[in-house]
Amino acid sequence: MIEVSNLTKQYGSKTAVKNISFSVNEGEILGFLGPNGAGKSTTMNMLTGYISSTSGTAKINGIDILEDPIAAKKNIGYLPEKPPVYGDMTVKEYLSFVYKLKKSKLPRESHLAEICELVKITDVKNRLIRNLSKGYQQRVGFAQALVGNPGVLILDEPTVGLDPKQIIEIRTLIKRLGKHHTVILSSHILPEVQAVCDRIVVISSGSIVANDTTDALARNLSSDHKLVIRTEGNPEDIKKLLSGVQGMDRVHLNREAEPGVFEFFLEAKQGTDIRRDVSKKLSSRNYPILLMKSNELTLEEIFLKLTTGDNYGGLEKYEKTLDSKEKEGGK
């Protein structure tokens, strides 16, 4: 549905986006991540035709956004970070205005009523937009992106300003829309991306540094292949039992987490998934698994590692420098 090939944007001598290429399939929700100044917004603006590229192509449903922008934009619903709403209009007037702008052929009254119901703004449709809360204005912005039922939705920070209940509702809506639309979601709320998106693309310094599922990135970027488990039973027997699991490289008894419950670090050989065999071995002796978790990176750690080179965004080096200065001052 979306094909980006060698897309580049230059501002004079500065290159904001450098030869990036990626695709988004129909019915896929793609998380588009990047630190401030990485080229994320520039890329989204090129995809929507808001700005032109210096070179490369961006195709929406097979249509080049530069060669035939009107036809390409008919397939796009765009929610920028700041909702493009008019405060002097009522919600109903504004959505009717957008309907006319988009030259939608769908039955107006029923189509707009359905959208209002989807984003939960039916109860405010006759109110002036300027009198609505920030959260409701955000919902109105979301609604205008859905007018015309476009095949592609590009959402930039869609849950900004919403309360926790509204955030859950919008996330659920995005997942529902993803079944019938192609969605690009940009957000600084990483748990939101992890909860909603099928795949993520990370851009840093104008270049794509990752394009995969969260789980695959975690596996590939983690420096080890460890599991942390807690189980109840004889620790020596458990260690001996787990050492016999195929693909096991090392079993380390870490500590007694609570009376009679022991925590182990299990290190598997690269490319080996030992979880099922560990479970079977412990079950064979009636040792209950009270905890099993991977030592793989979280999405936040993945993001920092890809964009700064470490899991702490440079803070670890900063803390070491402070420690060194404190030691020197104490001498």
C-alpha cells in the first residue's frame, strides 16, 4: 500500500532524510520512531505530499505522491501532531467542510455520524471546537482523518492530550482500523507503539537504523540469550535438572527470592529457544514455575541503543564522569 524508495530531502547543504526505503503492507500498522531532529516529521510530510522530496519516490496505493498528488491524497487520512481544526466551527460544520474538501462520494450524514460514533464525539458535534477540551479537539482531528474512508492513515502522536481512558479507546480504535486500513503511527509513547504496532521503523540522523518487529529487534540486539526463572523446590536438583535441557549453555543459581523459592539465570546457546523444554523438565518433578522472563531488551532500550548507541541514552557515561569527579574531589 505504501512504497518508499530512496527518499531524500535536502535543505541547502543539510540533508534531513538520506535515501530511505521501506514499505507498509495493506492492513499493517507500522510504528515510525525517531528522536527529535531525526527526520521523522520530514518523512511523514513527504508521504502526505505536504512537502516535496529532493529525490526518490513515495507511492500510495501505487500512485506517486509527486506525479499525481490529488489521486494519491485521496487514499490518505492524515492527523498531524497539532490537529488541523477551526475553532469558530462546530464539530458537525467542520466535518462537513472536510467532507466537501475531500470530495467524498459516501452518504454524508450516515458517514459522518459513523465517524463521530467511532471516535466518541457524537455528544459534542453541535459545540464550537474552540470550546472543547484538548482531548476532544484531538478526537475531532482524528475524525477528519477518517473522512472519505481512506485506505492509508498517517497518525502523528494521535493520543496527545487524552486522558488514560481515552488513550485506551483510541488505541483500540487504531487496532480495529488496522484490520481494514494501512496505518503509520508516530508516537513518543513507546508502550503505545509496542501495544498497537505490527512492526517498527526507527530513523536516526536521517537514515533508517531498524525495520522489524519489536520481538525480532529485541532478540537481535540483546547481547545474551538469558532467561530468568523462579521455581520452588530443591535448588541443587533443579540446577542439575535444567543443566540437561538441550541447548542449555549455563545454569546459575542467583538467590533465594523467598522462602523455598529460588531464582536462576539460564543462558541458552545462540538461536535456541529453551522455554518449552525448561517448562517440561520442571513439570516432570512437580516444580512450579513462579516466574519466567526473558532478558531481552525492552522497546525503550532498543530505541536508545539504535539512536544513541547504548541502553541509557548516554547517561551511563555521564554518571561515570560524575563518579570520577566526586572521587577526585574526595582526595
